[in-house]
Amino acid sequence: MSEEHPASVWMLSGDLFFASKIKGVVEAVGGTFKISKTLPGAEDAPTCVLFDLKACGDSLADDAATCRQCFPNAKLIAYGPHVQTTTLQAARAAGIGTVLTNSQFSRDVAHWVLGGGGS
């Protein structure tokens, strides 16, 4: 992200432990980070929305569609346990461009959230 357009990352989750790692990465480059169990509002204008698949539940498809409509330039990234293949497939079916296992995502958070990864 450039200095004129710092990262604004919104994480849909309740996992405060993992959130602290992401927050550190985002804030290190001057970006903002928010964690919530609800979607960002229009005033938030995130550059990246993270979907913790353990926390999304049945609203995943609707939430992804809302994000694509309201924040068309934001990267949408979903991540979850590798053993929950059905949930990972549901995220892909919901139109989330980047779907990762927890280990894939946590291995290089900066790349996915701030770099060229994600869609």
C-alpha cells in the first residue's frame, strides 16, 4: 500500500490471538486494523477484508457479496483449518478470490494482506 493510501484491514473474527499478529503487520506500515464479528460500514472503506472461516457461519456468502458490492476494490481473503475442506470450498463458491488454510495465511500475512496476494 502506498503512503497516500495506507492499508485498512477489517477482520471478521473473534480470534484475538491471531488478530494481534495481523494488527502488528498492518500498523507497522501505517495502516489501520479492526476486528469485528460484523461487516464494515461504508465509512470504513477497507482495502482488505479477512474472513475467519471458523467465525463466519451461514452468513459467509451474503457477507462476501455485500463486501464485493460495497467495497469493489478491497481484497477479500478467507482462511480456515485445512481439515474443513467443505468450508474452504464454500468460501470459493461465495466468490472470495483468495482462500487459504490457516498455515498458508499465517506463514506470510504481510504478502496476503499488504502485498500482491488476494483479490
